[in-house]
Amino acid sequence: MILRKSITRTVKEKKFQYSGVIVLLMLAVMLYISLSMAISTLEGRNDQFTEEYNQESFHFVTGEPLSREQLNAWEIKYSTTLEERRHQDIDIDQDTTLRLFEPTEKVNLAYISTGTMPEKRGEVVLTKVFAEENGYEVGDEIKLNGVAIKITGFVYLPDYIYMVERQTDILSNAEQFGVGMTTKETLDEIEGSEQFEVLGLNEAGDVPDGFRAEISEEASLLQFVSRQDNARIQFVESEIEGAKTMITTLPLFILVLSVAMVLMLMKRRLDMQRKEIGTLMALGYRKRELIRHYLGYAWFVGLTGTILGLAAGGALSIPLSNIYANYFNLPQISFFDFNPWVLVIGFVIPLLLTIILTVFVISRTLNTDPLTLLRPKEMSSGKKSLMEKLQIINKGGFIQRFRLRLMVRSKVRSLYIFLGVMFSTVLLMFGLITFNSMDRLVESTYQDIQTYDYAVYFNTLQTDRSKQGVSPFTMSEVMVSLDQEEAKVNMFGIKPQTNHLQLLNDGERLNRNLTEGAVISQPLAAVLNVETGDRLVVGNSLNDSELEVKVKGIADIFIGNSLYLPLEKVNEFLGFPKGSYTAVWQDDKPASNDNVFMVEDKQKVIDSFESTSGATRYSVIGMSVFAVIIGVIVLTLLTNLIVEENSPSISLFKVMGYHDKEVSKLVLSVYTPIVLISYFLSIPLSVQALQQTMNSLVEQTGFLLPAEITWWMVITGFGVIVLTYWISLHLSKRKLKQVSLQEALKKQQD
């Protein structure tokens, strides 16, 4: 049909507007496809790896060695596979630790991605990411405690997918901590403190009822970690669940913006071609033929945007999958998990939504009879809207009154600008708040509150009087419940007068409150929805005893579900002797001791946070750039439409002697108040959205980011949004300058 030629001509004339909408649609589809495919690949690799290589259901560590006969008896009784595994922590240098395991045969089997498994003395395989961060390659020789070891390959372990040194760590730092595997003979040759753990595997993937209590009767239980509570396993699954929410939320909002822009362009096109539509209908064109013609614009935008989005999203998902796999220490068992449903949804939904809503807009115009369309569009009756009756609209000079009337008469456009700026602001603030929260988390938890340098955990219960300069404490894993909610918690029994732990809340020291009740961490308060004054029930799974405590404060500890009580009260509850303890906090580095189960070096944890701050900065920059791109596209498209719709008025102003700068102030800068209002309203919305996001993930991640706004963030965000707005105005001023003086005469002739 001859009408099709007009589509090509119009798109060429308005190429900036249509290309802007296509880019918005492409970004929405690209984000959905890339994130969906990457997460699908990550989930597929994780499931395949954990299943095929027998990921543990639990593991535990005891103070005394357990005989093979005892383990065999438990295997039969609880239908569970049990295997003992030995490892050593070796300090390669002052900041780097390598955990060397001996191979297992039943549980947590090793996957060799490159090279071969160690078969003789003096051979080792390392995790690939640790080797890359420290500059090791297959064939290199390294010295471990004076013993020369040859690297024969790269290994992945199913219980170290998220490679953290301790369960309490929340950030993985492959430069400072890595995992390897070597032969039994090599492990015997390397001098170091050995540790033994028992790995458990059953079909249900959980801990059999009564099993933990029976272990405690046989030996002192130093650590018992189920699969559900294992940070090295669960963190990747929490990331997958959290990413699934973002997969739909972020692309959906961009999709709404792009579809709304298509509808605005279509409505503008129909308004400009009223006479042409009326003429075509009078000549005998049917309604469905005209709908099919004008739908060509929507088909062009929809197909181009979705196809480009599919291609870009598919290409981006491969490196994104590899980044995820690298970060989570997952082997590339499969190159790319193709999910056809993701492609179908990414193609059909945006296209269908665009077409259906465009049909609705077109049908409204085509329902008008041809004669009405041939007449000039009726002028407004002169009746003022409610907003135009406000006194502020009618005050001031001509420029002010003109600008205000133009703004209040374009409610849909004002709403679109408001939402576009809000989206960019929320995205920008998410990055800035996250960046600031990481610093606040480190300062509050590890510097202001945990003032010790080392935490030393012992193999057995200590009853001797502690040395001067150290703070003894008892730690035990308990269940804490409030109403119908419950959570697994690390309970600490401490001396209230200790100087190694300052339980602070907004600078107020809460240690003295321990004589009246308990102090809890921020993540625990979020998980159980606890407030000061609530009463918690603490349950000891080993002896079924319960203790009711009143919450007397919530400390600014943002990592881990923790509950703090006086040392003697905890010992009494656990049945420990008076004055006993399981660990100490101290400032001096502890000497190597067979009685030590684990040493927590606080500085290493802080270094891990600082090492990841670079990646955080890059993510903030990336989010800022993305926010600017979205903002520029949305605002420029809108200001272009404003110039196009008001071209007769702009021409008339020029005839009257107004300069381009004055005309720009009259027409283009009219929505500045909307931009400013949207920005400042978006700030509390960003905080609320981030808080809700963190609260929904705190149960899986075990940490809570303190979402707080500071003045530097407000000023930085304001500068970025103003820059975005200025860029859009600058681009639209070029179009304004192109409006000729004859436009006013043309309008009069029409």
C-alpha cells in the first residue's frame, strides 16, 4: 500500500525521536535477557555441580577425634554418608592464606578444570581464581612452609563455591584466601596446625533429627554447620534469588517508559494528521486499513527494539555468566544454558504490550467521523482547570504565567518527566547509598564496636583464669524465636565491662544494659522484626532448655545474627562451669597452639572490604552512567516533543523579537520545577526501597547495609541530575533554533 512509504519518510524526519524510543526498548529487553540468561546459567551450573560432585548436607568439627567405628555406626543409624577430611591453613605471606585439603572419595568431590589431580608427593591443585589473583599458573613451583610444591592444575570444590575463610565472613577475597588440594603425603610433610572435620551427605540434604545432640554426647562439638546455614553454599543461592527479583523490576520500569513514549509519539502523529486521516476515510479507506497503517510505526519500533535487545542481551549474558561463575568459584561445566522461555518472554511481552496499547490509542482517533476530522481541531472552551484557578498561576509577569500554564496543561507529560527523573534518581542513589553503607558497615562493626584485633577460639572448654589484657567469652549457636518467627543465632556470653566489644547504638554504649536483658544485632532485629522491649525465647537444641530474655538494645552491628548476654548467664544456660569460656578477644597476635581451633584476624576482614571497594566504585560509576543515559533519553525525547508541539508559538515569539535564549526559557525550561520536585521526593523513596530490599535478603545473606543519606550524596546526585537535564535541554535547543519564522504563518493558513 502507498501509505507504507509515509512510515519510512516520517521515521527519517523524526529519526531522533524514534531512535530514542528504540534505545529505551532495547535497554529493557537487553537487561531482562542478559540477567535472566546469566542467572539461569549460574543456577544450572550450581545445581549440576552440587549434585554431580556430592555437595555436603552438613559438616561438623569436634574437640576430640572420632573413631571410624563410631562414624560407621552413625552412618547406619541415620542413613547418612560420613567422611573425615583433613586440612591445613598455610600462610603464604603476611596477608595471604591457603587452605590445603586432602582428597575425598564420597563427599565434596573435586572438579579439575585444568591440568591433573595431584598423584604424588609435592603436587598441588589450586582454585583458579586464587591462582589468577596471585599470579600462579599450572606448572609453577611455590613454597609452602619451606616445602617446594608444583601446581598441576586448577580445582573447584562444591563446599567452597563462595570462597570465604570463616563462616562469619561476608566478602570473598581471592587475593587473600584460597583453597587447594594435595596428596596425604604432601600434607604430612608440610608443617602446620592440622584440623579435621566430618562431612555428611544424605538424600534429604538436611541434618537427621537427634544427630547433633548425639554427637555432643560423644565429644565436645566445636562447630556444626548445616547446608542451609553454610555461607559458602547459601550465598550463591541467595544471590540467585535476589537477582530474580531485579530481573523483572528494573527492565519492567524501562519498558513502561519506552511504551509510554511510543504512545505519546503516536498520539502526536495522529493529532498532526487529523485532516489526512479524515480525507482517507472520506475516500473510502476502512478503519482496519488505517489501524494497520499506523500500527506500522509501533511494529517498526517494537521489532527493532526487541530484536536489538535480544541480540545485545544474548551477547552480554555470556561474559556476565562468566563473571558470576568467577566470583562464586563455579566451574564452567556448561558453556551457556539456553532458556527458550526467556527469549520468548523477552520478545513477545514488550512487542505485544506496545502493539495492544498503540491499537487503543489509534482506535480512539479513528472512532471520530471523517467530517469532524476534516475540520480544524476545536479550540478549548476557555474553562480553566482546577490547577489553573490557583492564584500563583495568575501572578507575576507574562513569562512566569506562560510557563506555569504550559506546565499544568500538560499533565501527562509532566507525569512522564516526573517518573523518568525519579527512575534515574533512585538508580543513582542506590549506588551512592550502597557505596557509603559499605564504609559505614566497616567503621561501625569492625572499628567502633569490635575494638579487638584477634578472636581466638579454643578446641575445648577453658576453665583456667584468662590472661591479663584479654576478654574471655562463650559463643554457642542457639535458636531464637519471637511469636511465630525464629532464627538461628550466635549467642555470645561476654563480660559487660569488657573494652574489646563496645555495643553501641548511635554512639550510646549498651554494655551496661546486659545486666537487665539482651542486646542484639541489626540483622537479627530485621529478621525477627524485633524492637527494644520485646521478649525473645532462646532455645538450646542440645538439651532442649529454654531461656526468656528481654531485648534492652539493638547494637549497630550490621553483620551476623548475634545475641549478647552476660557470660555467667550464658554459661549457666549451657550447663558450663562458672567462669569457663570458649574463646577470647585480644590485641596481640596469638602464638600457634594445638589447643586453638580457629583464629579470626579482624584486619584481614577489613582488608577484604577495602579490596572490594574498587569494584563497588566501578559499580557506582556504572549505575551513574546508566542513570544519566536513561535520563538524557527520556528528557530529550520530551523536550523535543515540546518544541514540535509548540513550534507555531516559538515562531511567533521569534517574529515578536524574542531571542532563542528567551524562547528556550519560555518553552523548554518550563519543567524545571518538576525535575527538582521529582529529585528531592526520590531521595527518601530510594532509602525506603533499599531498606526493604535489604530486609528481604538479610535472612539469606546475614548482613544488613545501613541505608543512610548524607549531604555529599544529595549534592552529588543533584549535580548528576542537573547535568542530565542540562544535556537534554542543550540537545533540544538545536531543534528550537531550526524553527523558522514562517511556522506561525503556516499555522494561520491551516
